[in-house]
Amino acid sequence: MRCGAALQVAAGQRTGPPTIRPRRVVITGLGAITSLAPNAPASWRRILAGETGIRRVPGLDPTQHPCLLRGDVDDATVPSRFLEGKTARNTSRFARLATEATGEALLDAGLIDDRFEPVVDVGDGGALFGTCVGGTHDDLLPAYATFQERGPGRVPPHLHVMFPHNLAAYAVQARFGLGGPSSTVVTACATGAQAIGDAFHTIKFGRAPLMVAGAVESDQHPMFIAGFAAMRALPTDSNDCPEAASRPFDASRAGFVLGEGAGVLILEELEHARARGARIYAEVLGFGSSNDAYHPIAPQPDGAGAARAIRAALADGGVAPDEVNHVNAHAASTPAGDLAEAKAIEAVYGERTGQIPVTSVKGAIGHCMGAAGAIETVVAALSVAEGCVPPTRNYRTPDPAIRLDIVHGGPRPVDINVATKHSFGLGGQNACLVLGRYG
């Protein structure tokens, strides 16, 4: 220890970094692209109406694919407002979807105007995005086929600035002039919630005044669905009835249906949002994550790992379990996963478990992989803001082992003070966000 430092310690003076006062973080903008609609408001309306974007995919050979269903985004409906010309051509589909959803969220937040110009300085803002596959299927696989067939000289020159996972965050930050913190999360199906949670902590601990947070997935490639079919994770009983395929929490659930899309939230430090008179959807109160450390595919049967993430998120937000009055569940419609999540909920909330309205929207949009938690957090924020819980599609036959109040049959008005959003994924990944009503 140097003499000066020793004298400071002797005098009782602090030698470490100054203590940072945690900031409050609020949600001021929302953007989404789903199989139901190319924006958040229309997706929300159709989810509330009990509709689904899951369809039979015409190009899949039924002799080769046991599941023929997906919740695909219709590219023809997605506007191309924010990337043009060569830039658009050299940007992977997943990054284009992320940029479009981000533009929608920035417009919604009032941070850019109708000409897409910033109305306040966002240079210190950052982006924290997530994705499971990035452009691996859309860009890397075709380039590999070209490499094999025509040699290295025919590999596209822009390949390595298209498919990598971090190119969504780059595309967003470059387009909108966000020069602050930048990161990319890859934690399987927990990715979206993890990205939002990490962005929340970035603001909470004073590293940025605002963050674009979310996740995106582009997964229409037939190899992607083939991999999950090989795992026997997809339903094979509904190829002729796509609207009934995804059945979260239902006793007849038989696997998840793949979806895709993007979900984006604008997170702001509360005083930053107040200073510009921003509308606030909800406050982010806490975030927690954990790992089952149990199995690469199967969830921990008793839900202990998931429960650790939920408790960590509540503790991070200083929220007691008794304050939670809505759960936006992961519930992908798998026999083991939905049951493990129900047990985790019961472990955290005890006797109150059956009194908390629980929903899953995967019957409406499919399981959007890395983007799932982000799109579903958009839904959770709207639930808090509007006091309305959307229905769990296709919930008809209760599972006696799942003792939850599953919202179904139609939307339910609920005066939501605190909601949790769960996301769980392969590799034992667990993430939980806590949202609260602002004001």
C-alpha cells in the first residue's frame, strides 16, 4: 500500500470508487414485430382478441418434417423505413427486423420525429440486444454452400458483417446514433428477458441515461425446425389444425411451435424521462437470473432453478412476493417445462399461488426463441399500463398438477401493481424481470 493510501485509510477516508445511487428505470417506448402484426399495438390487439399467427408452412415436406407449423413473420407486411439502399442490402434479415422494431419504439417514445430525426440528444444511449441464431441460417449456411460448390473466391465480401450476433446492436446504434454501452446476449430462450435485465442494470447503476433493449430472431430456415423435431420438442398432432397446436399449461400440451420476430423496449432513467415529459408505460423494478445446473435440455423438475431467478429479481427490486399480482409466464407448451414453471411459481408464492393471474402468449405468436422474452415483455408492459391480462390461447383442459389461475377464454381486467416476466431456456438458463405500475 502506498503511503498516501495508508494515510487515507488511517484517517477513515474511503479509498474505493464512490458509491453509486441506484437510478429508477422506466419504459417509455415499445416496438414489436410478430407473426400477428408488424408493430406492437396491432400485435397487442390481436393477442387480446385470442388470435394466432401460427400457420402451416407450405414449403415443408410432410414426409421429412413431422411438424409443419411455424409462427412466421410476413416480410411483405414489415415496413422498411430505417435502412435503405446498399446498407439495407448488406444487413442481415435479423438485424433489419431489429432496426425496424427499434425505430417503432423510438417513435413511440418520442425520441425521434416523423422524419426519423432525433428530437433529443441520444448519443449517450446504448443498445443491448439478444438473439439465438443471428444470421447463421440466413447468411452463413448459404455462404458455406457457395464455398463448397464454387470455392473461396465466391464467398460474399460482406459475410462477416452480416451474420454475427452483435450486428443487430450495431445496426441499431449506427442508424440512430447511439454511442453508449453496447452488448449482445445469447442465453437461449431466456435471451430477451436477459438482454432487457442487463440494460436495466446498465441504467440503474449509472452507466447510461437510456438504452434500447430487446431481442430478435429470424428462424424460417428448415434446418432450424428440423433440429427441434429431432429433439421431439415440437407438436406433431396438429398439422391440419395449426390454431390448436400450441397449448400452454393445458393437460394435452405436446410441444412448442416455433415463432420469430423482434421485441424492443426503450428504457430510460426516470429523471431523464421526466425532463422531456415522456409517457411512461411501467417501471422496471428488478431483474434476476440463474442456471439450473441440471441438464442441457430438460428443466429441473421441481423448478428450483427458476424459483431462484424469480426470488433474485424480487430481491433486486425490493419487492415482496405478496406484492406480485400478475405473472407473464414462459410456458412454451411442453409437458416438462410448463409443469416445472408452475412448481417454481408455487415455491415462490406459496398459498397465494392460485390467486395470481397467469398467462402465456405463445399460443398466439409461437415460441420466438431468443426474441420470446423481449416480445412478451412488451406484452407485460402493456398489461401493466392498461390493466389487462391477455388470454392463454388453447387452455381448455386443466392439468391437475398445475395449480395456477390461468387466464383463458378472453382478456381479464386486472389492477396490476407488480408483474413478473419469466423466460427459461436450453442450457438451464433462467431469467426474470419485475415490472411495476408507475406513479
